[in-house]
Amino acid sequence: MRLIARKLVYFPIDIWNGLFGKRHKFELPKGDIYIGSGDFIAQGKHQLDLLKEHANLKPNDTVLDIGSGIGRTAFL
């Protein structure tokens, strides 16, 4: 029920942002973000930076991301 309520609350802003290009092409509509908070793209970049720093991730490396959220890092 929370996801349905969230979709209804954010429906006007999601439509507005979609029509006028106010949303990054990889960013999900706000009504579809069911976990986490803050800026979608900034959080994804932060997670990617952590992977680079702590896992020594290189540009040509491949990462399998299973069930760890809504894909903030995967979009980058």
C-alpha cells in the first residue's frame, strides 16, 4: 500500500518532470523510488566512488548487483 500511496503523491511531479525534462535520463520517477533517500544520481555516484576506492574497481570491470536496492549504482 505504501508504494501505491507514494505513486499517487508523486504522480503530479513525476508527470511534470517527465514532460519538461526535469529528470536525469537514468533517474527513476520519484513515485518508483521505494528505498533510500536523497538525490538519486548523487547517491549512485557516491556508491560508485566507494566501490572504486574499497574494491579497487576499474573502468573495464564488471559488477553483478543482486538485490541491493533500486539500481542507483547500476545506472552509472
